[in-house]
Amino acid sequence: FFFGLVRIMPVSNSGPRMAEHQELHAEAEEEEEEPWVQEGLTKEEWMRKMQEHYIKKQEEERLQKELEKTQPKTIDPPPKLSVDALRDKIKQLTTAGVATWDFARDDMADPGVEVLAENLKTNSMVQRLILGANRVSDDGVEVLAESLRVNTGLKRLELWRNGITDKGAAALSVGLRENTSLQTLHIGDNRIGDDGARALADALAEGSRILNLHIGGNRLTCYGGSWFADVLRENPNTTVLQRIVLAGNRIEAAGAMAWGEALKMNIALQQLQLGWNLIPDQGAEALAEALKVNTVLKQLQLGWNRISEGGGTALGAALEVNTVLQELDIGTNGIVGDGFATLAESLKENTSLHKLILGGNSFKDEGAKALADALMANRGIKTLGLIMNGITDEGAEALADGLKVNTELLSLDLSSNQITDAGASALAEGLMFNPALQRLDLSSNANLTDDAASSFSRTLITNDALQQLDLSSSNITTDGATALMESIRVNRFFQYLGLRNCKNISEDVQEAITRQMKVFSTVGMHFCPPEQEQEEEQEQEQEQEHKQEQEHECQLSDWSDWTTCNISIGSCIQTRSRSVLTTAALRSDCANSTETLICSPELCFAEARRLLALGAPAPPEPLATKEWLMVALVGVSLLHPLIRVIPALGRLLPYEVLSSLMVCIVAMYFFILWDGSGVNPL
């Protein structure tokens, strides 16, 4: 196109201008020095400097984009609860003498928080303030923290799911140092990192009266988790913290080991939740050693980690000597084989453990048999969770034998396994001899049919202990539901029957059963779980539970060094890679194991010169493009004589246009011959 324009442009007076331009350009080239000479560097030093500059620039751009994603929008939507409406609500709560102010999900944002903070400076009546999911930023937290310095009545503050960062956590730490009434702080599911954790840990060390701290679901690494552990280890007699939730962070092995050392010294902490933290066997072993000497910890949550046989063996050995721990959650790990056998064997000796969660470990029937054997000797466990372990009828029959002997177990969860009617029949028979079990969950065992319902209907006629039976998400039909209803009519103690998602039971039958149960039963039959009030600590635990479908992130090795600039067709790049150490199901993060960086023009040109000097072969030429250009050139050439003999064709394609097109094709052809990549390296 350029050459075609030159053909038809007027050329008068262009000669002197062109000569003048060439003369000025030559003078400039004579005066210009090489860039590395101008900076007083060697060519190699200058090339290295340029490479570092481009890497730094691209990294800054990437960080800026991530920062823009995490920062709140400049223009926020209007708050759902206006400032005027908030003031009116505060007046109503104050007049009524309400001690719990629940503004969760009211979307009041910072303006509303400022109104509340101003009220808290003089209000000593409110004891619990819930501000979860309100778009409260660090600025709003700073205002709220300022009011905490003078408030004397607030005992519990909840700021979960607000996007609070290290800046907000640091502001809270200042308020906590001077506040003497606050006992519970819930800041889970925010964006607090290690710096914010350190500020809060320092506040605990300097006299804060916080008893319960929930900082789960944030961005703490092993450093952030270790700050809290170090405070408890270094101040065993002055730190009053009794419960800390760190679930949903990334403290890994190092953080768990720090907590192991802290538990050996601490005499106050009673509940420690470390689920979803990528803790491997090494961390579990450190915690197990601490359990052998710790005399106060009552609850330890280690679910959804990476504990396998080694960690299971260590925890089993600890349970044999520990006499204090009451609740242990090690569900959704990988404890099987000898590790699980040791753990089950320890239950024969342990008498303090009341609640044991082992779901999601896939120990199958062999593990169920080991647990059944332990239940015959154990006299302490009240709640046993065995969800999603691949247990079949063989394992269910073994557990049924254990129920015939055990008189302490109150709740057994066997949901989402592979139990059929035969296993359910064995469990129903075992309950005829069991005077203790109150709750049995067999939901999501899809192969249960009316035969299972009939087995339990016979059991319910004579068993007065069982109060809740869940058979939801099964193949039970109207006949099975009717049989269960007939049995419950004569059982005065039964409270709940779960038949949710049983598609073969019509709505009319469900309504009829419910109406009859209201007449014949003192409590009634429910197709949805009854709502039960929770104590304050149990309610707090429910609020901090994380998305159960979340998968572990992949573990990758460190990045390799950047390669030299690689010149290929249409590109000049350098790459680096890392290998996958541990994959994770249902995640695509593992695919991001290679990064590409576009080289600077100076580096590409230098690499091209180096390759040519070494006699390296040129990059492969796009032969197909050259061939098509040759075909086009021949075709246009054949049109030239036709235009002169066919007037109509000449009107469609003027001779000047056709000539310009031919010049363009020739220019493109020689350009590709000059550089096979199709890109001017200069």
C-alpha cells in the first residue's frame, strides 16, 4: 500500500526535501553513541540491566492489577440501611434495653459504622455487636477501634466477611490494648495477613482480655500462625486466651510445629482449630507430642489437612496417655492403614475423648471393623462421625456388633457411605440390644429401600432410646414411610425422622403422616430438621465454618531461572517453569506451571546478532505464505493484458490500482525473504 501511494503521489520539489532529510539523519547518526556507552556500562551489563528493568516493570503491572481487584470500588452502591434509619433503630434498641445489636448483612458500610462507633463511646448497655458482611473497610474499622478504647460494656464484636486487611487489624490491636471488657473478637473471612496477625498477637501479649479469637479464613501463613503460638508460649501465665480459630489459613507444617511448642507451655487455651491449613504429618506429630504433656486443651480440630499414616500413628500414641482432650476432629485427611489401626487401638485405653470425627478418610470396612472392636471396650466416646468413608454392609455389620456391647455412644453418623438394606438391617438389630444410642444418621446411602425402613420400624417398637433417625436421600417409598409411621405412633420418646429428598414418597403422603403424628406423638414427625437454639459458643462455631467443597491448593516447586530470549516465528520471549509436587482434585491451579515474559527489543536484537554470529540456522520460514504471494503475483500479472482488451474489466480495475497492488505483493514477498519470521527485528 505504501509503494502504491508513492507511485501516484506528486514528486515535484520532493528531491531537495529528501536530500535535506538524509543529511540531517546522517548527522544525527554520527553524534549518537551506543546506549551502554552513554551510561558508562559494558554491553553485557547494559543488557542485564535492561532485562531486569523489563522484568520489574511487568511484575509491577501484575501487582497493580491484583491490587485493583482486591481494593473496594471507588464508587460504592448506596447502603441498604441508611444513616437516618440506623439512628432510629439505635434509639429503639436503646429504649428497649436490648443487649445484642445484630446488623449483619445490613450493608451499612463505613458511614453506618461511624454512627455506631460514636454511640459506643457512651453506651455501656450493648454487650454484643454483629457487623458481619457490611462492607466495612479499614477506615471504618479504625473509627470503631477508637471507640473501643473508651467503651466499657461491649463483650463480643463480630466483623466477619468485611474485606478487612492488615491496616484494619493493626487499628483493632490498638483498641484492644486499652479495652477491658471485650472478650470475643470474630474477624474471620477477611483479608488479614501476617502483619495484621502480628499486631493482634502483640495486643494479646500486652494485656488484652480477649478470651475467644476467630481469625479463620484469612491469609495467614506459617509466620502469622506462629505469632499467636509464640505469644502463648512466652506468656503462659498472663495470656488469658481460651479459644482461637485459625482454620482456613496456610500455616502448614511450620505453624503447626510452633503450636506444638506453645501447647507444651500454655495453661489457658482450651480450644484450638487448625483445619484447612495444609498441615502434613510433620505438623501433626508435633501437636501429638504436645498432647502427651498438655493438661488443659479440650478441643483440637485438624480436619481437611494432609495428615496420613504417620500423623495418625502419632495422634493414636498421644491419645493413649492424654486424659484431658474431649473433642478431636481429624476428618477429611488421609489416615488409613497402620496409622488408623493405631488410632483405633488407642480408643480402648482413652476415657476422656467424647467426640471423634473421622469422616472423609476412606478407611472403608477394615477401619470400621477396627472401630467396632474399639467401641466394645471404650467407655468415653459419645459422638462418632464416620461420614464418607466407603463403608459397606460388611463394615456396618461390624459396627452393629459393637453397638450390642457399647452403652455410651449417643450419636453415630454413617451418612454418604455404601450401606444397603443388609447393613441397615444389622444396625437395626444391634439397636434392639443398645439402650444408649439417641441419633443415627444413614442419609445419602442411596441403596436403602423399604426393607431398611421395615427393619427400623420393628426396632422402634421396642427401642425407647433412639430419638432421631435420618434416612434422607434414599429409595424408601410410601410403603416404607408408612411402616415407620406406624412404629413411631407407639414410641413416646421418638423426636425426628428424616425422609428428605425421598422422591418416591408423594407430598400427600408426607402431609398425611405429619398430621397423624401430631395427633399420636408427643413430639411429632418432621421432614426437616427441627430448629434448636444454640449456646453462644456453638453459634460462633457455626458462623466460622468454611465452604465444605473447597479443595486444597496445589503445591508447586520454586520457579526456575529465566531462559535466554528465544526468537521464533512472530515472537521473542523467555520462559521459566516449576514442577508440581502435589496435585489437588477439582482444581486447575496446577496448570499454571509456566510463565512467559516478552523480551525487550534490545535483548531480542542482541540475541539475533549472537545467533547469526554463531551460524545458527534461521527460524523456519512460512513457506505457505510465500507460495500464496507468488500465486497472487502471477494472477495480478495475468490481469494486465486482459485490462487492455476488455474495457469492462478496465473500468472495474483501473490500471493504476492493479499496478499498485502488484508492487505491494512484490514488496511483501521480498520482506519475507529478508526475514523468515515475518517481523522486522529492528
